[in-house]
Amino acid sequence: MEDLKVFIQNELSELVFKTVSFDEKLISTKTLDSISLIDLIVAIEDHLDISIPTSDVIESNFDSIDLISEYINNLRTK
């Protein structure tokens, strides 16, 4: 799980040009816009060889690295 968080953190640093902490809000603070969110999701899907349903791309699942990691772990155990 920590590896996933670090991967997401590294991807985010390339997308938003700053280091983001694991609990930092991403969508509600507008750190991520819609385009960078899609870029992040594609990177995660490619890295993990998974598919994230569009209906799951909501703030409560993607507003921090911690939330993204928790969502991905739940998705993989379904």
C-alpha cells in the first residue's frame, strides 16, 4: 500500500509541479483539475493493470492520496 501511495505522489508531483502529502486535499482545493485527474487515473490504471469505473471518479474517492489508495485497495479486493 505504501508503494502505491509513493507512486501516486510521484505522478502528482509531475502533474501539479509540487510535492503533495498523503493527506493533502486534491480536488476540493483545486490542486487537481479535471484534466490532471484523468491523467492521474490513466497512470494508475496503466501501472496496476486495472480499470477504474467512471462512476467511481468522485471527490470522496480521489480527494487525497490516502483516499485514492484506500479506494484502489477496495477495488482490487472486489
